[in-house]
Amino acid sequence: MITKRYPVSIHLVTYNGAAWLPWCLKSILHSSEQEFFLMIIDNGSIDESWSIIQTFLNNNPILASRSRLVQNKVNLGFARAHNQALAWTDSDFVLVLNQDVLLDENYIKACSTCLQKRPDVAAVTGKILQWNFDSDNFHPTELKNLQAISKIDSIGLSIKRNRQVVNLGAGVVDHGQYESECEVFGVPGTAPVYRRSALNEIIQGKEIFDNDFISYKEDVDLAWRLRLAGFNSWYLPQAVAYHDRSLGGGNSWQEQIKKRKSWPRDFKIYSWVNHLAVLLKNDSFLNLFLDLPWIAIQEFKKAIYLLIFDEGVLRGGLARLIRLFPVFWGKRRLLKKIRKIKPIDLRKHWRNVK
């Protein structure tokens, strides 16, 4: 039984991640920061994820002594599983980790140190580089070579005036042009480190991440709520991680369309509906009015695309949105209790984004 309270907890939610888990777990094991508790929740994987994790912990008893492994019977989605992890751990800082991520050895220490020094910051992301995953030909000792040729995956989240959410720097070759730490609108859900006390201030009932989102856009919703509560988010270039985006949406809109064609229908519905839910829950009527032409054009284009190429997603998405509208509206009303900034103050975060 774990009795010690660690300053950092790592929350790793897995689902059919057998290909990546050996590398992800090794990067955790070799972290320069060892004062952490590892919480692993498997979301009902049907591949070898569970046995890989068990074997890894059995072979590393020191790490196992400050770890907990739980297996859900079914896939509860990103939000619910991470809410489980948040409820079952107690730490000052929380690293929410994707299974297809490889951490540089100093990632955890750099991010937690930043949060210690900057009490106004609630969330930190490092420089996330793209990882063209090849388990047969890659070894963690090649990290320096990988970094030298890699493209940026994300240095933080930003929002355009039409409310399109973008990963800053995505797809750009890393030539050292992002070496200055800076404020960002929010952090992506790839490998963010959060201040737990800040998360507790924006909790919805018992939810940190919105359970009704299931998967997709939970990180955007959380980033917006932290902003409304008066907290900042930060990009830290000296913290480096590597992300395999083969399961994601791609960098350009052409890549996103191509990859999303292979997504299950439910995932497409979650992605579309959750974007609208973020606006319904968090955006102000004033800002929506000021940016209505840009937003309307963007959403009209999406609707036309779905009508022509994916009519089932449009129909299913509208049904889901109508069903959940009262729920999201109720959560919007709850946000009034945490709001500490004026809506106009948010505009600086998207007015200059191209």
C-alpha cells in the first residue's frame, strides 16, 4: 500500500497501445525526476497492453512500488479514465500522459520546477516534437538524432478568430526558432503538467475533464476554463517530448481530412460536437457576437463538408448535440462561479493568430 505523498503523479491511460508502451514506459523509468507516483489505467485494451505493463512493472520493482495499475472492463474514453486517475491520486502536480509519447529525461523535472516558480501558471507543456514511430528501428538512445531532424508537433494551443483550435508550430521543422518560453492560450493533452490546486478550482461536480466529451477536445475545454478562472498556461522549450501523430488529425487540413476518413463514426461525432460544446460552455455572448461572421463561415464549411461526404456524422452529431444541449448549458451556468476575467480580456489570445 502506498502511504507516501509524491509531489508529482503521472497518469497514463492506455488503450490498445502495445506498440508504444515499451518506449513510453522506458522514458518514464529513466526520468531525471523520480519523486513521482505512476497511475496507469488500461481502458479495456484487447491487445497485449495489459501484459506488457505488468511485465514491465515486475521487471522494475522500485517503480512498481510507487505505481498502481487498474484495468477498466470497457473503454471509458479519455475524460472518464483521467478523472478516475485524478480521484485516485494526491499530488501537487499532475502529468497527463498519452501512450504514444516518449519523454525526454528532464521533461517532468523542468515542468514541475516551472510550476513551482510561477504560481500564476496552472498548466505547462514542453516542446512536443513529431515522432515518426518505428518500433523495429528506433531506440531511446537515438533521441538526440531524432530531435535534430524533427518537426514540431505542438508548443501549445491557440484559437483563431473563427474558433478553430490550432497546435502552434505544428508541422514546422524545428530549427531552434521556439527556444523562448512564453505564455500560450492552453496546453495540448499530449503531455501536459497541471497544478492540481488549479484543477480543483474549475471542477464541474466531480469532473475535471468533461465526461460528456468522452474523447476529443477535452484539453481545449479545460484550457478555456482555466483561463476563465484567471490562470495562465505556459510553454517551456527545455522540456522536450516526442509524439506519434499517426492516430491524430494531422498538421494541415488536407492531412486531417485524409486521416479522419479512417476514424470510427463515433469519434468523428465526438470531435465535431465537442468543438461546439466548448463554445457553448465557455465562450461569451459578446465575443461570439464580435466574431460571428468568421465563426459562421467556418461552421458552415464544416456542415457542407459533412453533408456531402459524411452525412451520417452530421445527422448523428446533431442528435447528440440536441440531446446534450441542456447538460452543456447547465455547465455553462456553473462557470459563472469561477469566472475571474472579463470576456474582452480573452480576445488577445486569438486576434493575431493566422
